[in-house]
Amino acid sequence: MPNTAISVSDLSKKYDDRLAVSHINFEVPLGTVCGFVGPNGSGKTTTMRMLLGLITPTTGQGHILGEPIEHPEKYLSRVGAMIEGPAFYPALSGYENLMVLAKLGGFPIERVQQLLDKVGLGDRGKSKFKTYSLGMKQRLGIAAALLPEPKLLMLDEPTNGLDPEGIQEVRALLRDLANEGTTVFVSSHLLSELEIISDYIVMLRKGEIVFAGPIGELMAQQQPTIIAKSLLHSDLARIVEISEKAGHHAVIRNDSVHVLAEMDWAPVLNKAAFDAGITLAQLAPQLPNLEETFFEMTGDK
Amino acid sequence: MFNVVKAELRKLRRPTLFFGTIGAAIFFTGLITSFIYLMIDSPQGNGDRGRSISREILELASGSVNGFASVGGFLGIIALCVFAAQTAQEYTYGTLRNLLVRQPSRMKILIGKFISMSLFAVVMISIAAVISIAISYFLAPGAKVSTDLWFTSDGFEAIFTTFVNVTISVVAFGIVGMVLGLLLRSPISAISLGVLWILIIEVLLMAVKNSLQSWLPGAQLSAIASGGTLDLTYKHALTVGGLYVAVGAIVASVLFVRRDVAN
Ligand SMILES: Nc1ncnc2c1ncn2[C@@H]1O[C@H](COP(=O)(O)OP(=O)(O)O)[C@@H](O)[C@H]1O
Ligand SMILES: [Mg+2]
């Protein structure tokens, strides 16, 4: 038994003439919750589709639970998935929709009601899918993914359209599943939705990996930043100038200057600003904020 | 594969779909069968496209299934719609990805779908057969048609043969529907193209050039249902129709197995 749930090497997918996923490499260890994050259009769904045998990669290899992705029949019975939002037959009830998949997979039909209860749809199982709210549809999608009691669960943006409470519930559910030994590979375009529950992060930007590893490493990668505010807004550009002259990259963001520097350079900046006749209203280290790192790593620079 | 069939049957037994389809089949069966007996003396004819079906023909051992055989073409169109919709909707609803995650063998999905829809078609055909024969039996005395030969052993053989022919025809129409559904990936386009082709384009083409009827797919499949027509032999219809269906099915399934599922 391998100790990686997912491993891919040099995996690419070309649509028309563009690489939607470009030569990516990463591994997800068994038993972890892995957040798969990147802005919209960065290739998360495309990657997941390749891992499930729905689309053929243009280059590269992948292994799921030790089996090559060219042979999805060897591993899919141990995998649950919801890709690109919940898709069901609108005229069938939630219960009937799950029954279709339970029959197809040959799973015990008692699981259908159990899972509806588990995701909080126990009393709405008889209603038609088309009458469900987006949150209920997402939960039915998660229930469907849980039908095979999966070793590996792949969920594509399961918190899309959920209210904060719903997001909390999904997080709690995923954490529970992980504690029971399920490997969870879950995508989102927001790192903040996943950072609390993820042990592992794979970050995509325009089809390329910008980070893959334990979440602790991502925190450690965070650049130390000083945030400076001046009394006069017009002085911000001069603070940037002073910082850049001293060799520290600086940008104006939200009425303040973000300077890439350790906190011990702050007194130097303070003095330089004072000498230039600028009064600083605030000078503080940036608190650890993965979201900031995320936008820096995945945004357009 | 057995699991695919069971899963598909759950979709087909949806009340609106099931009773809607069977209801339409019963309606056409009743209409066309009654027409033959109630209009038997009409100068406009009592069969399709103004043909006359005489008392002498109806009194033969095969008389009981004249109505049923004429309904075959309509049942075929109903099957085309159902097969097309049930196949193409997997694309429009995005549910194909769920099916393929649970059963990655795409060929098994296709064959399982085909088997379950064919079972559905056989149920529809059986109901139509019973209703058509019953209506014929009850209307025959009023139309002064003798039913003496209908339930002899020759009569039962005719019923059996017609049932087999209608089933071949209807299932073949269904395959055409599946092929259109797989190629066009939209129920509306698949159904409109299929129905438009069979009910309008082929009819126009044949009106322009009658000899075309030996080569048009819809005409072949309809002719199979009635065991051949005056202009089309059964063997010819089976060969040419079978060829169309086989080529279509092979092209569509190769495409289905290879094509990315990216919606
Ligand atoms: N079927 C498709 N045909 C063409 N381009 C596609 C298709 N699916 C996705 N793409 C493109 O591939 C890129 C990645 O898309 P996707 O994997 O859906 O990103 P994400 O899930 O991260 O939002 C996007 O630029 C998207 O437009
Ligand atoms: Mg996506």
C-alpha cells in the first residue's frame, strides 16, 4: 500500500491551444486534508477531472491510491467525488437521485437514508432536486460522494454558495471524515475557507503549481511585511520611494504602504520618514495572514 | 452492467416519464387502430397516407395485428424521443460525470442504458399490442369484419411475428435516438432533428423522388415494423436499416468512449 493518496507528475491538459493545466507535480499523503486552492480558471476542476478519468491528460502521469489514472476502474470504487458543483436529475427527489448512484455502484441502499441524515437532508429527501436551495444541492452532492465510504474524497468547491454556517458544517464534516481515516482533497478559490482544516495545501496559478506542501511550510514562506500609514495620503508614494531606495520592495495597498522587510527595519523607516518631514500614523508588523500570501502567490503581479 | 441497468430503470420509472410515454403510446394505438375499422368504407382510405386496408385483408389470420403494425412507426418515434432524451440529458444535467465516477467503463454505461431503455420499449410495445388487438376485436363486428381466423394457430403466429418486427423496428429507432443524443448532447436538438427528419424531411424527399424510399433510414425502420411493404421487401429494409443503425451506433460509441467529459 503506497502512502500517497494522489501523486501526479508532469500532468498537463491542453484545451484548443491553451494549457489549462501545465506540467504539474504534487503529492497528497494518505490521511490528510489537502486544500487545493487557486483563483477561478486556474485549473482545479480540470486537474480533478483528469484524476477521475473523465478527461485524458495531454502529458504526464498520475496515481490515485497507487493505481494509474489510465485505469480508473482500479481505484474509483474507493473514491467519492463531486466535481464542478452538484449535478443531479431535477425531476427526481434527492433520495431517488442517490438511489440511482447507489444502484450503479452496487452499494447497500440503507446508506442512502443514512447519508441524507448525515448531511442534514433527512427530512427533505422526498422533495425533487429542482426545489432544493444551492446549499441543499451542495449537501446532496457531498452525500453522493460519500456513498462508497471512500478512502479518498474529492470535492470541487463544496462550499460554493453556502452561508457561513453551512461552510462551518462542511468543514466540520470534512475534519470528522479525516479523523476517521479518509483522505480529503478539497478545492476552493479561497484559501481562507480551507486553511483551518487543511494539513496540506496545493496551490495553483494559471495552471501551474505555486506551492505544494504542509500548511506549516506555507506559513513559513510568508514574507515579513511592515505596514506603514502616513497622516497625509499624499505622503504614501514618498514612503514607497524611501523603502525602495533602501532596497525593500514596497507597494501601496488600502491606504497604507506594505514594505517587505523584517520588523527591525521599522525604526530606520520611522527615522527616514521623520527626516523627510512625513508623520507616520501607524507602523506595525503585518500579522500572519495566509490569505495575503495566497493573493500574492496566485494573483497577477 | 447489471447495476447500470438497475440504476437506469430507476430513472425510467419516474411517473411523469413512464405514464406520459405509455399514455402517448396508448393514444396513438387507439387512434390508428380505431381509424382502420371506423373508416373502413371511407373513400379517403383507412390506413396511413390514404391507403385502404380492405375487409379481405383484415379477415386474414394476420388481421388482428394490422392496427398494431401500423402503430409501429409511431412507437418508433416515441422510442427515438425517449432514448435520445435519456442519453442527452446526462450531458445537459452534467450527471454523466457522476455515472462515470461510479462506473468508469463507458461501454458498460452505454450497453446498460440501451438494455434498460429497450426493456422499457418492450413494455410499451406489449401494452400497445394488447390494446390494439383488443380494439380491433371489439370494432370488427361493427365493421362487418370476421375474426374467425384471428385466433387460430396461424393467427397467433402472425401476432408473434408482428410483435418481433415491431420490437426490432422500435428498438432500432431507439438506437437512432441514442446516437443523436450522443452526437448532439442536447435532448432538444436530438429529438427535433430526429423527428423532423423522419416525419418531414424523409416524406418530402420521397415525394420528390419515390425511389429514395429504398434508401432512407426512417422508411427502412418503419417498413420492418410491418414486415415489409408493397414497395420495400422485409429483407431489404432489414439490411439497409440495419446498416444505418450499425454504422451510427459504432461511430457514436467510439466517440462516447474517447471523448472528454468536460461539462
Ligand atoms: N471544456 C473546456 N474547453 C475549453 N477550455 C476549458 C474547458 N474547461 C476548462 N477550460 C479552461 O481551462 C482553464 C481552467 O479551468 P478550470 O479547470 O475549470 O479552472 P478552475 O476549476 O480552477 O476554476 C480555464 O481557462 C477554462 O476556461
Ligand atoms: Mg472549477
